Amino acid sequence: MQWPAPARKIVTVYKSVIVPAAILGSLALWASSAEVKLAGPWEISAAGTQIKVSRPDIVTVTGERYPKLAVFNPRAAAWTKGTRLKGVIAAECTVEGALDPDSLVVRGTGGETFRRGVDYDADLEAGAIGRLAGGNIGEDQPVLISYRYVKERIDTIVRTADGRILLRGGLPHVANPEIPALEPGETRLANVFINGRISALEEDNLYPILETAYPDNNPPVAAQLLPRTLAKLRSGERLKILAWGDSVSTFNRYQTMFVDRLKQRYPKANIELATEAWAGRSTASYLKEPPGSPHNYREQVLAKKPDLIVSEFVNDAGLSEEAVEERYSQLLADFRQIGAEWIILTPHYVRPNWMKLTSQTHIDDDPRPYVKGLRLFAAKHRVALADASLRYGRLWRQGIPYLTLMENNINHPNVFGHTIFADSLMALFP
């Protein structure tokens, strides 16, 4: 994925009005994007040029061998109801809707065809299949599975250096398609997201480029909200940072990027980084753990006595605004008692239906009460807030469907997704 270019902090005088360069750039991008619109089921009009877009990339799999099938469990999570079809796997999960449900055929190595509902069952939306008790598929019996599935793709409409308008095809992937790179002198007008088994392009497939980078105009607040951390970064005194979170933090990506960037910005910085993370759990999970547990809150967080705690809990996203105030006030009192400063990371966007979103465009405002609660809490109690959610909500403006940054197609950001966390953290520091 191509990283957005940094915004230039200059101004231009136009008709006696001083206009920031970022705004002028946005106006130019708006003018360019207005030239891009749907012109047919698989056709786009861009600056007066008609562009044909290729249909979804369908992959046909014939006789894929599986040494055995798991027992089908209808009560499990969709992608864990049985054995996952290899073609639709995204990290530990699957891509829902990628499988053509009419294409699934299960046979034995002797050529016999097995029957759904008798020998096996399947979650056709998630692409998970399992044998049924009393059927004709044995516990250790290999099977051959044939099916079709679709890959996602992001094409890009560019204006070349000599003024031509063309479509550059992207590299298809079942969950994480890559955006084509630009050649020297080219301008990206729009991206076209081919997201699954669609029969025609719709408005939500079109991503006009409205911004090339997040408009980061807020002043850094570390001097006011993180004074001891900032002083240690500048003096070279040892600074102990604890990254505390759930599965996202177990990857050790954003926190490592954060520390590396701090060292670049503050050459004297002497930083010790530790991570305490628990996959699939929330702050409540930590608070409930008994003494001696490997994830006991007092022993694994407070007793470490960090100078700075960076918390990331997308698994807290079910909390109401009132619950955030209650829970996080307790945490804040504990952190202040041990002399630790605190940065709260707002969470990334996750699978659209989990957030009650119907699209990956026009989603600037995070609908989750938890995120609103974090913002209110941080403002009320003067706690530093690294608002990654704001940045995720504007990715569509840069032509990026945010779910394509999730390695598991649900809620685990890839490396580029973790840079958004690092960007949010660094924005706090001068």
C-alpha cells in the first residue's frame, strides 16, 4: 500500500486571502473527483473519458485435498463451524461472501459425491465446512473439495503526466488487495473497489480522492498532558513505556513504531518498552483476574510502575459513554497513584456490520458510543487521547477501503493499519 505524502505547511496568497496549502490541495482534489462518476454497470466517466472496469476476479478450485474434515458445529463463530476452505482464508478467519455458494462440491478420493445435510454441512457465507455425525465421511477420511470464490481488487484511475486518463488494475487478493502505485507525474483521481461477488458497480465502489493525507492540524499536547514523559524524552532520563491492550497489541507493531519514532524525534531518548496484552479480552477481563494470574491487572500493569501507559482496547468497544466514565475513572485513579501518565488510543474501525455501518464511504464520524465516551472522558479529565479512530474514519477520502487493512477481514490491522496508530501517538508530541 502506498503511504500518503506528508502535507506541506505553506500558504498561498489568492485575491488577498491567505489560504493554507492543504485547503488548496483539497479544493483541487474535489475538482478532480467531481469529474469521476458511474456511467454504466461496469463503466466510469473520468474527466470526459469513458473507462471500462473489469468484473470481479473469480477463482475456480478443483479437487482441493483436505486430509480430514472437522465436525460441523452450528453454534460456533461462522469461520470456526468447520474446516475453513483454503481459498477464502484471511489470517485466522475467512472472508464472508467470497465463496460462490452454488459451486461447492465435496467428493471422496474414490470419486463418490457427498451430500450436504447428510454427510456434511457448511456455512456457505463464511466458507467453513464440517462432517456430520452419522454421515458417510469418516473421522480421518480425506476429501476433495471443488468450489469457486472471488478475490477483491482495487483499481485506480489516474491522470498521467501528459494528461491522459487511464485505469490501472490492482493486484487481487481475497481480503487485502493492493492499491496500484503511481508513476512519476501522475495524479490519482479515484480508486475503484471491487468488493466481492458484485453484479455491477455502485456508488459505494467508487472512491474519489478527496485527500492525500490526514489533515493533522491539532497542536501537540504533550507539554500540557504528558509533561514528565516529554521531559524524560528530552533529557535522556530512562522512560518506561507500557503498551497495554488486547490482541491488536500482541502484534507489537504500533508500540514499536511509536518508540522508534520517538527516538528519531528526541535523540537523547532512553526508552524501555514493555507490552502487556491479552487477545480477545477487555479492561474488565484484567480487573476480574485473581492474584497470581498471568494477566492480573495490579501485578502485570500497576506493579510494573511504568512512566507512561498507552492503552488500546478495541474489545472495550461495547461500553456505553457512562460505562467509560466509570471504568476509566477507576483506571485513571490507579495510574495517578503510581505516578504514571496515560495515553488512550481510540480504536480502529472494524467489520462494518459490527459497527452498524452499511458502507465504507462517508464514515468520518465513528458511531460507537465507546469512542464518544473516550473523547468526553479525555477532555473532562485532561488525559492525552491519540485519536486513531478519526484517522480511520477518513481513509475513504484517501481512496482506501478501511476493511482492506484488516488482515483477518474483521479487526486485526496490517502493518499499514498500525502506522495509523503510530501517527496518532506521535501527533501528541512536539
